Amino acid sequence: MEKKVAIELQKSNWGALGSHIESIVQELDEANLEESMKSLVEVNVVRGEKLVVRYVLKYQNLNNNPNLYAAFSSVLNSELPQYGRILAQEATVRFIHGYREMDDQKVLTMVSLLAEMFNYKIIHEIVILQVLHTLLENLEDRSLRIVIELLRISGKRLLEVSKTAHNMIFEKLREILQGGKLSPALAELLESLFDLRRTDYHGFESTRLELPDFDVRTHTFMIDDDIQTNSSSLGNFEYDPQFLENEKKYEEWKLQFIENLNAQHAATQGNEQPPIFVSDMTYKDNIEFKKEIYLILKSSLSSDEAAHKIFKLRVPDAAKSHVVDIIVKSSYQEATFSKFYGLLSEKLCGSHRSWKPAFEHVFAENYDNSDELEPAQLRTIGKFWGHLLASDYMGFEVFSRVHLNEDETNPPQRVLLKFILLELVAELGINELQDRFQEEYIQPFLAQLFPREDASHMRYSINYFTAIGLGALTDQMRQRLTIVQKIKIANFTDITAEETKMPSERRMSREPLPCKSTAHPSKRERSRTPPRRMRTRNRSVTPPRRRNRSKSPQR
């Protein structure tokens, strides 16, 4: 009986323990990392270490912030090594399950967490190399994307601790890239990875959080043999026959942990240098900066010269969208489209991958604010973006912003889209453009440009493309529209047939009863003189007195 009471009390404590841990992990961010750690150890995390693992993996899968959760786990792992091992093994198990089940979200979130745990020295490079071997063993487009993401995050540290393995992996990737069998988007991702490696992963280490110098506890295990699946037991209640004794031991451990945390914080504050304020003279004045870019464009004799001058400015990433905006505005101020701006944009996009998001941002602004442009400017800017899309320096992913239907577009947007498409056809040809639109990887981004579900949107899109002379691009949509209409007619026929099969009494009982407000008036009621005319006729009737005088005398 006493044991039963003890189990119930421990279950209640276990529920409160889980709620507290989840609230701490849910509200975790870079600013409150130390405070969150102190709040976390207010409850027995030694007993609830699997609960911590459970909620860290849950919110990593939801938020995909591996840097934050790996830094948090690094601090806890320094004092509670068993937690770090369980977390690493469970993340690896979930990666393998997600890879087998084709769950790309789970795979990417778990791989990125493992990569950051490797950066924070929670796991050994052997674990990362095993994951890479698993992915490269049966290489396909999906697994190659995961490899690129893993190396993008952890490539710098892998180069430091295992240069030979790092270089062998990149040689394998180089052979794949030179084979020429990759899609343009995947080839671009792989090229950006090689660019990152060429710069020794410069700038990527800046995302690491500054942590005190805790003891490093690194874990290693073999994926095939040592790893155990803990998903089924994570968060399950476990009865502790020595609950009170372990709680007392935990209080001692907690005091020691907080003391170490405070000592490390004090040491960090003591070594901290006074802040140095640096003013950014390159981008201090927005107007002067834009004027400088405009003068470069107007004074350059060729696109190569303009690109060279812009590169010499060393424009920060945050200001690159302003440069692109000046280029686009200078382009549509010309009487006709000048290839000078198109070639300059190609050179900027080809110089570094950081220019591409700037162009995509300005494209979205131009499309959203197209009602502020004049017709001639819409034509010029449409040719500019069509040229850049045809050159393949900017992907068709930007079309995800276009929702081609009557409700979500306005006339200027449709005119701008028309000139973009016509320029694509002029440079690529209708057949090449159709092939590009039909590539599998780009289909999710064209779901609103070529709708396939809503029949009214499909008809609108077909009519639009036909009106601008590109009806050939709508062949698949027309076939899909025919199928959708047949399904609709078949459903209507089935409903009508079902009504016909009903007994006459049941059909009569299902009909609505006539009511005064909805029933059709009879013919007599429709031909009746309106009340106003009836009153007029009544007033014209001979009064009774006169009618009585006209009667014949009685005999």
C-alpha cells in the first residue's frame, strides 16, 4: 500500500518536472541562455535527463535552431555527460528513421543539430563521418542536399580535426559536380559549398555563441552497433525506490553546478574588454551611397568596369539590396532596355552567392509595387528580370510570389508578368521555357502561376497565357481542367441519380413547404390591380344615395 502511494506521488512529481522542463526549453533563446540554465536545474534534471532530451528534440524539429540548442546542451553536457550521450544517440536515431521514411524536415533538423553538436565538441568526428558515409553510400538528389547542409555547418571544424577525410569527401563531391548530371538548382548549391570551402568557411564561425570554458565531454558511438533506440522510453515515468536519497544528492549537485556557472560567468566578465564603437563610413549616409552607385553606373563604359568598381566598394551584405535597387531603377529610366544592366547583374550574381537574395528581394518589391510604375517602365523592367531569369543566375523560385488569378493580381502586375514571360521566350524559346517549367524541383514554386486545383483559377490562368500568345505553356493545365470538370460532372450526376431513386413519398417530404415570401404568385394574383388603383376605383363608384334614386318605383 505504501509503495502504491509512493508511486502516485512520484508520478505527480514527474508530471510537474516535465511541465517545468518544457516551459524552459520552449522559451529558450540566445539572450536568456544562462538564466534558463539556472531555472532548469531548480528541478531534478538528473532524474529527468530524458525529458530534457525529449523537449530539446521536439523544439529543434519545430524551430530548427540547432546553434541555440547545441549551445544549451553543451553547458548541460559539461556537468551531466549522460545527457549529451542520450541526446546524440537519439538525434542520430531520428535522422536514420527520417531518412528511411523520406521525412525531409526531420532529416534536416536532426542533421543540423548533430553538426552543431560536433562544432560544440559534444560528439566526435567519427559520428559525423558515419552519417556522411550513410548519405554518400546511396547518393541521390535528396541525400546530396543533406550532405551539403551538413558540410556547410560543420565543414570548418571537420577540416580542423580530420583534414584527410574532409578533402576526400570534397573530391567525391567534385566528381559528382563535374559529371554534369545534377539539376541547375542542386549544382548551384554544390558550387556555393565549394565557394565556402575556398574561403575557409569565413564568416560561418561568427554564428557560434560565446560560452564559458566548461569541461569538454565528447561522446562517440558506432551507428550500427552501439546506438540504441530510446524514442519509446523518452518521457516515460520511471519509479525510483530511493527517491528521497537521490533528491538530497541532487541538491548537492545543483549547488555545485550553479557555483561553477557563476564562477565561469565572473571569469568571462573579468576578461571582457570595453566595447569599441566603430562607425560604418561606407554606408553612413544612404543618399550619398546611392549617389555613388549611380555615378559608377553612368560613368562606366562596360558592365565589366562597373562590376569591378562595385566590387572595390566591398558592399556589406545588408546593403546589397540597395545596390540592386539602384541598378533596376537606372535600367527602367532608359528609353529602352539596355543589356548593360543585365550583364552587370549577371556578373554580380556570379561573383558571390550573397548577391542572389538581394536580387530576389528587389524582384519581390518590384512585383508588389508595380502599380507605381508607368507602362514603359513596366516593359523595361520586365525585360530586365526576364533576361536575368533566362541567364539562370536567378532561379524560377521567384515565381512563388505570383498568384495568377483575378483576386490576387492587379493589371500592372499582369503586365509586368507578361513582359517577363515574353523576354524568357525571346531568349530561350518556347520549348526550352516549357521544359524548364516542367522540371520537378521547380513545381512547388509554380503552383500559383499554373494552378491545378481551383477550376476558376485554372481557367483564368489559361486565358491569360492564351491572350499573351503563350497558350502552349498551358497544355498540362488544360488536361487537368478537363479532368476536374469531368469529376465535377460525375459527382453531380451521382447526386441526381440518387435523388431519382428515392421513393416519391420521400421526395415529396424532402421538398420545402411553400411560404408566402418564396412561393410564386398565381396568375390571378399577378393580374390583380394594385391596391392604389383599387382605392381609386372605389372612389369613382356611384354613391348609394344616387343609386337608390335610380331604382324603379315599387309597385
